[in-house]
Amino acid sequence: MGILLKNVHLYDRPETERTDVYISASRISSIGKEPQKFSMDEVVDCSHKTLLPGLINCHTHAYMSLLRNYADDVPFTTWLFDRVTPVEDSLTQEDAYWGNLLSMMEMIRTGTTTFVDMQMFPRMAVKACADTGMRGVITRGLVGTDRQDEAAVRRLREAFDEMEYGASIGAPCTFGLGPHAIYTCGSDLLRYTGELARERHLLLNIHLSETRSEFDTCMDEHGMTPVRYLDSLGLLDSEILLAHCVYLDDGDYEILRRPNIHVVTNPASNMKLANGFAPADRMLKEGVHVCLGTDGAASNNSLNMFGEMRLLSMTQKGVTKDALSLTADETLKIATKNGAEAIGRDDLGVIETGKTADLILIDENHPNLRPLYHRKASLVYSATGCEVSDVMVGGRFLMRSGHLTTIDEERVFYETEKIADRYR
Ligand SMILES: [Zn+2]
């Protein structure tokens, strides 16, 4: 299947320059020049379109869309332990499937092509990826005291079962392990997940130093910061995503800049749960690898990476009082190339010949994008996500001219409202 994106503006080329992008099978086969023996099955007129790499949302809990706007304006511990967890515990596997689909609808519509999920309902995110064509990095959420803990043993078994399941249905997923946090996993369980990750070459995904109280408790109990504590257990020698890192001390940065560590900043979630502002600007200046996530829709309350990019840049400028902090260029890179590096996929997050065709088109005919002086600035500071017209994962359209090609949206609305009726 050959697709020609004709006359398109590339997001990182001069404003007035146009080109043609040729896609063959799942890859970008050429930019500007028709490749030899190209079979042209579809030509897309992109006269008023900007092409950019699909956005990579490095921290989500996709099933949690079912709890969007369910528990708002409450403190973090009330939100997590009194409101979210009890509902979570009463959801069924099927509920979680529809929650995943609702998230994927929103993510596709707002230009995300890959997401990293910490999930609590085995197989459901994987099945949803297989059904929708969305690319997922799926990590099973783990909790428990030690490696003998019943809940931990069961969840680890489910994690490995899910990996086999994903392969058996050809889901566009890779996998990892998601120890939830240092306050929900004991030190032995954390150490063990680190050992497993190194043994089996799996990505780790954990919430770290999200709240002041997590930081202070760790200092009280272990005499070190959450970053140093995790390092002392051996987890920071693995490929690992650290979600949040709002509270850091000066000594943490030299650990965090290791090439195997990627910090996922989630500005909306941190603000909404009144946890503060992660020092993204300082992390970048200290050489830490930073990528971007929305967190779940129960704490954001959306999965829209355009909203997240704008917030990241604005909040860092506001906090540092430096207008050069998190420029549009830097912010877009964080949401694309840095995200790809965080999940070990150098074939994603850029528009280059030979790379995988995970691409999105922006319709420039929106008043909030005009006039177009500076394309990257318009994408970070002015776009809302609603301007995304087409989304492609691995050369396959998941959205074409505003219509989702793999999801029955009416059905998803019906099913998710039915689930919500139980909690109203
Ligand atoms: Zn989270």
C-alpha cells in the first residue's frame, strides 16, 4: 500500500516550503522524490496541512478515563485512596476495555500515536491496542511488600501472561513492568522487579517523588531521597521511566542523567493534585532525559498532549521567570523524539526516510493557527489538539479527515456511560 502526502508542510522545515512524503508499507520511503517502483494507492492533498511525528504520551493509565471528572478538587491522598482506588477495585475487566477504548479515541483525535500505560486490568489495554491499531507500551502495575506477596506474585504472573497474549494476537505493543511507587511496593519487591527487568530486558515504569509527603517519608524511613532510595535497590541501572520527579534535591540530578533513565513530566496532573511543578527546565539543563505524559484522565483530566505541551512550556517559563525556558522547539522535541528514545524506539518521533510512519496531519485552516509565522510556536502555544485531521500508525490511517477508522465511537460512548451510571 503506497500513500502520497502531497504538497505538505513539514513541521521542522521553513514556513513556506512544501514537499511530498511517500509512505510504503509501514515506513516513510522517501521525502521530496518519488521512490523507484512506488505503487501509488492513495494521494492525500495536504495543501493546508502540517505534518509532524505522532506524539508520544509517556505516562497514562488508559482505563482511568472511566473516572474522568469523578473525583476533583480533593487532596492527593483523598483522591487516590478514598475516591479512585475503591472504584478501581469494583471495575470489571470488560469495563476496563471500554475505558481503554475511550482513551484511545481521545488520544488518536488529539494526535497521540504511542502511549506508555501502567495498567491494572491485564490484557485489556493490549486487546484495545490490537483492535484500534494504536501503539502501546504496556506495563502491569505491581503492588505488594516482597517477592512472596500474594498480590505481587499474581500480578507478575499476569504481566508475563499478558506479554504472551499480546504476541499471540499480534498487538502493536511492547511490554514492561510497572511497580506502582515506593509507598505501595516494599523494598524487596522493588529489588526483585529490577532483577527481573535486567534479566529479561524489560522496561520499568514507576511513579517517583510525586508528592512532598512521599519525599519526606522516604527521607524519614530510609535516610535518603526517593531517587537515591531507588538507586540503592538497583532499579536505576535498568531502562526505566520515572513519572513525576517533582521533588528532587541537588544530588539527585547526577543520578538522573544516566542514559538509561528517562523522567516523564506530567504538569497538568501535578498541578491539579496540588503537588507542585517538576523542575523540567533544570533537569534539561542538568542533562537529564525528559519526556512528557498526561497521566490518567482521573487526574488531568484529559489525555491531550497538545494541552500538555502548552502547559509544560508555560509553567516552566512562569516558575523560572525565564522566557527562554522550554521553547516551542524544545517542547515539541520532548513530546516526540525524547518520548521515542525513552521507549527505545529510534524509528519513531522523527520524520525521516526509512523511519516508521507514525505521523499526524494538522489542518492549518483554523483561526487560532493564523497567520502562520512560526509553525512550531503555533503547534505548542496556539493549537488545542482539535486541529489534528489525520493520524497514521505504521502507515495505516487510524483517523482520516476527522473520522476514526477503527473505533465505533457511538458504541464506546454508550458502553462508558452505562458503566458511569453505576457510580453516579
Ligand atoms: Zn500515574
